[in-house]
Amino acid sequence: MTVVLEVRDLQKTFGAVVAAKDINVTVNEHEIIGIIGANGAGKTTFVNMVTGYLKPTSGHIEFAGRNIMGLPPRDITNLGISRSFQVPQVFTSESVFDNLQMAYAITEASGMGLLSPLYNDERAARVDSHLKRYQIAEYRNATASTLPQGVRKLLDIAMAAVSNPTILMLDEPTSGISVEEKFGLMDIIMEALRQDETTVLFIEHDMEIVERYVSRVLAFYQGEIICDAPTAEALVDSGVREFVIGEEYHRTRTEAANGQSNGQEGDDNA
Amino acid sequence: MQELIVILVDGLVFSSYLFMVAVGLTVIFGVMKILNVTHGSFYAFGAYMSATLIGAYYSTDWPEFGGFLAIFAAALVVGVFFGIVLERGLLRFLYHRDEHIIVLATFAMFLVLEDVLLIIWGTDPYFAFEPMTLLGSVDIVEMTFDVYSLTLICLAVVVGLGLWLGLTKTKWGKLLLAVIFDREVSQAMGINVTVVFTVTFVIGAIMGALGGAYIAPTISVNPGIGVEVIVLAFAVVVIGGMGSIPGAMIGALLVGISRAAAVHKFPEIELFVIYAIMAVVLSIRPEGLFAPAQARKI
Amino acid sequence: MRYVDKTVVGLSIAFVVLLFADFFMAEWMRFIGLQSLARGAVALGLLVLWRTGLVSFGHALYFGIGAYAAAMLTLVGYHDAFFLVLAGTLASGLLAFLLGFLLRRYRAIFFALLNMAFSMILYGVIVKTEELGSTDGFSVLTPTFLGYAPQGEAVQTTLFLFTLVFTYIVTVGVHLYLKTTLGGMSMAVRENEIRVEYLGYSAEKVIHVKYVFSGLVAGFGGAIMALAIGQVDPDSMANWNVSGEFVFITILSGIGNVGATYIGALVFELIRTYAFEYAPQVWQFILGGSLLAIIMFLPDGIWSLIDRLRKSEG
């Protein structure tokens, strides 16, 4: 297994508030990792630091053998780490097609290529096939602001995946989505990313989603990683049960064991 | 030393003047997020109205000091009238539009009011020196200053303190701060934002008119004073941080004293020293000196 | 080519029509036409920024630099229109490039006002410079055109022709630029800068390029204006209300089409000229009133009328 991302001793403080403390993570190629933790536990801070939106106070982030600490998001994106957002970041008043066309154009063009026309037939064909993979082709000409939440989430993730990144970090892909739709949405996303052999880290609150799609779990609590283990193991970890899953999530060990088999399914997918 | 004191006193007087014209602008921006170009018209109308009322007052044989009442009456009349007419008659139809569009609408209104001013008062200058001569002059380090200008400093302090206390200590002020903090939430909490907007705009308009009304006795009131003042007030507000009252005060002091220094030491840069300060401050602190930075949640 | 660009066709037709009209126009029409082309060019610069979601309340800075650069060169003995206009355009472009490093960090009202601050610095400098005639400005001698020195009415005819050719080139150029990836990124930056960054490009760089474009065309407009009216002065070239007028024209035109800015400029020029001539006491009233009317009743400018007409036909 090849290590693609290595995070060592990452710290982030805002004044007296410690948002991240002693974060150490090694991510291997093709892994599907779930990031769990209560609100304010430091999950999004972690994603923000790795993707360059926040500058860590100290520590070390290495991607594909290269130090990426302190680089802005655009450079990190160009190196191969992309992300989606909890609140979809799309071009709201434009059509779905135009959103993706722009994503392709920015990804593909560099130097003098920026001065070539925005529209060309080959690019349009790529946009359309991408729309199909994410199953949002029927919304091709709809304005982004009018989309149902699930479609907007898919568009956001599809835009992040345009560059075919080595690592894609998804910030709560299923937040704001009804329970019935969650699995359908995740199936679409994970299938598309599996084809691209993308390494995925995603933040998730729903443990059923975690069990089904993820082979390994990072559990955050108060800015620290309190558990980094294969999914089945992590979900029965006492610390995780106390600080992350909480009391609403009553499960017996047998149920957790079922979860284990699901977890392995996720492993197979990867 | 003598020069230094002169610069300081001149600077303070000028700063007070700047604060008086800028504070209304910043209050309106703070609450309504509108950069109001018609503020220059409020100022000009305030000045003309004040000159007219002072003239009318001193043509009677009522007690001399009563002339000061004319100044405040002028500010009230102009501020209340234009405040209500503009907010209810124009701005409320534009709240949902882009901020640039609203600025332009107030710019258009400013152009209209410039001509209305000319139609009412004509092109000849107005003078209303009576209140100033009444207070006489005083010598500071062998330099003569007129007392009236020095009272401007007191007025600015009173207005500044009054607004600050009104905002932080009264129920109305707290409502205002809630609206400033989050318009939608305050609406949900049952605060009548419509009324808050109208009242704020009227208060801002009175401030602008008061600036003009109070300064009127010291200048020749002529067409074009509105233009000068609006550009100055913008600079002060932007430097201090738009929407911040302490910011307007610091901005006014910074600009006022620098300009007084420039006038005495390097008259050739007097005109653009203000904008140079503005450019420098903004390039270091984009939001101005006192405005809080806003983070965006993703 | 399979794909025909309607805007380029429209601009070309207008260009040819005006080219012929030049020889039949009355002098006052040509004068208004020249001013409309010059101001329209500045509005074109504002359109480029506006599509990115940015409005400048200080483009009189670049207009003024273009005008004064061209005019000052005539003081030291250069009179060729090609050289003067090129110099004015480049001088503005250079300034926009330099200030762009600072301004690209600002958005919304801060961008608008910082631009105004810089334009007022220029205004202050000009007013205080005796050598440049201070508030009175100075006259600009009739230019020559690659050695050809027209006399009498031929001066304006030639200047109009010259202006028309270059305005055509500049406008088509800006239009084609807006169709490129870099130009089209206006939309992306306006809608969501965070997404742009996370797609791997710098939103600030996009803005900077646009800012330079807008500075170049505004400088071009300024240089043309200096030659057209044969005079430069700070109050009609660099003061804040001049910037306001450019924004006015942009609102009037709408940002839907590059050609519309010239129509907007022409309408503005007509309103202003006639208001000033027939109602000198209330010309600002009329100007402000029409601006208000457009904001209230025609929010997307004149171009939206044309668009609506085309749609009802089609």
C-alpha cells in the first residue's frame, strides 16, 4: 500500500481555543475513511487544514511525498486533493451544465489555454458524461438555486471530482438529506469515485452510512483523534461510544457485528 | 510649539466638523447597510435652512441667543422631512436590490436634490454670521480663534456621547444593535425592522442636517457644499470602519488633524492627504479601523 | 465557421453604418457621437468588472490618466493621434496593473470606494499642479494622423473615423475575451470564489486581469475624449461625479452586451446635452430623475428592452 497523505502533529489554535491537537494520520491509496465526531469536535477544521483553507498553527502535512503545509487551496487542488462542502459551493444562478462546464474549464485550462473559448464540443461531451455518472443529467439545464438539496449536494461533489483528484474529502455529503435518500445518494457517489480509484475521506454523522461505506474510522473529540481503527473496531470502542456516538445510538454487540460485515463490504469496494 | 498648538486646535475643530457630517452616514450604514450619497444633500439643506432661519430670526428683535435655536430647528425640520420622504418614498422599494444599485439610487437622488436646492435658494451665497459674532473670539498662544468654532468640538462630543449612550444604554439602542447583528433573526424575534429602518434613517438625516446647520454661520453657504462634504464624509467613515461610531470619531480625528497639519506645513498636499490616508488604512485593514471582520461558513 | 457570433455581426454592421454616416453627419452629431464612443468605452471597462460582481466608483481615475497622458504628450510635441491614444491607453493599463495588486483583495463596497479614493488622489494632484493648469486644465492641439494633418471640418471627420475603427477593435476584442475561459470566469468569481479556489485557480488573478482590461479601455476612452473636445480639466475628467456618470451609463446600458454600453452612452449624452440646453436650471434633476427611473423600472438596462423585443419576435 502506498501512503498518499501523511499528517503529523497538526495543531490549530484560535486564541485560547484549541481546535486541533496532536493530529496524526496516515492515509493509504484507495482507502475509504470515515471521519466522525460531535459538532465542534474538529472534523471540518481538519479538512480545512489539509485542503489549505485554514493554516495550521504547527505540524506537518505531506501529500504524495511533498510538503503541502501553508499552500493555498488552489495549489493543493492542483496537486490532487479536492473537497466538497457541507453547504454546497456551486455557482448558484447558473445552470447545472454551466457549473460543470466552468469546473472543467478551470481544471483543464492553464497558461494560454485560458484564452481559448470557454465552450467547445469535446468539453460539453465530457460534462454530459459526468452528469450521467452522478445521475443528475435530468437537471442539466436547471438553475442551481432551484435544485433539490440532494441534487445540489451531488452537483457540489461532482464539481469537486471533475479534476479526478487523488484524494477527495467530502464534508458531510448526506447532511440535510432525508433518511430514505441517503443511501441512494451515497451509492451514486461511491460508485463514481470507485471507478476513478479515488481515495475518499468523508465526514459523517450517520453511523449506518459509516458502517456501510467505510473501511476505517477517524473519531474526533475536542480537537483530537481519539480513535483510528477499522470500522468495526472503532464503532465498539468505548471512547467512541461515549464521546462520539452518544446515548441515542443504542446498539448491542450483535448489531455491531452485523455492522462489521457491512464494513468489510466497504473494504471490498475500496 | 505655537504652530503645533494651532495645528492641534484647527485639527480638532475640523475633526469635529468631520465627525458631525460622518456620524449620520455611519449610523445609517451600520443599521441599514446603505451608503447614502444623499447625506450630502441633508448637509446642504441643513446649512441653507439654518442660514434662512437665522436670517429670519435676527430680523425680529427677540433675544440674541435665541438664534441658536434656529440652528437646531433647521436641522430637525430638514432631517425629519427628508428622512421620512426618502426612506418611505424611495429606499424601501430598493432594499432587496444589490448594494451598488442602492448607492446609485441615492446618487441619483443627490443630483435631483442639488437642483431642488438651486430652485429654492438660487445661486447667490447666503451668510448668517450673527451667532458667530455673538460669541466673539478668544486668544490661544497669541493666535485668535473664534469661540463659535470651538463650540463645534463640544457639539461633536455631545452628539458622539449621546449616540453611544443611546445605543448601549437604552432599549431602543439595544433593538438597533440586534438589527445590526442579524436582521432576519430580529425580525423573527418580533422586532419591527421597518420602523427601526425609518427611525434610523431619520436620525442619520438629522445628524447630516445638523452638521450643515451648525457650520452655516462660519461659511458662505453656496451651491456645491454638499458635494465637498459627501466625499469627505465617505473617507472618514471608510477609514473608521463603516457602521462604527467610535470608528467615525477616530477617522475624523485622523483625517482632521492630518489635514490641519498639511494646511500649515505642506499646503500643496492638503487636498489629497485625506484620500492618501484612506488608501493606506484600507490597504492595511480592508474593513476600516473599527469594523469587525466577517468570516464565511463553508 | 458553423457558429456565427451575433454580437460580432451586430457590432460590424453598426461599424460599417457609422463609417458611412461619418461623411453625412452634422458636426454636432459627430461631436455627440465621439463623446458617446469615449464614455461608452469606459462603461465597457465597468461592464467587464460588473460581470465579476465588482463596481468601481473611481474609474474617472483611468479616464483621467488616459486623457492627461495623451494631452501632456501634446505639450512636449507629440501630436500623432495613434501614438497619443496608444500612450493614454497603456498609461492607464499600467496604473491599473500596479493598483490591481492591492485592489484585487477587495470586494463589494470596499472595492468601489477604494477606487474612488485613488481617483480623488489623482484629482487632488491635478488641481494642485499649476503646470497642468490646475482647475482650468489646458487645451489640446489638433492631432495629426500618421503625418496627415486635417484642417477645418476634416479634423472631426478624421477623428471620428479613427475613433470608430479603434472602438470597433477594442469592443470586439473585449467581447472575444469575455468568451474565453479566463473571461468567462467572471461568472465563477461573482458567484462563488471559494469554489473557484477549490477548482484550482486564483480568483484574485481573474479579478486582476479584468481590472487591467477595464483600466486599458477606460484610458482609451479618456485619450479619445481629450482629443475630441480639445481640452482636459480635472472637473470633467477626474472628479468623483465623472466616475458616477460612468456607473450611470453602465446601469443604463445593462451588462448583457458589450455593444449596449455605446447605446447607453449615447442616451446619456443626449439626455445631458438636451437637459443642459433646454433646462439648464434643472439638468441634474433630469439626469438624476432618469437614473432613478431606470433603476426602478428597467433594472437590467436598455439591453433588456432589446432582449425582450428579440424574444417576442422569436
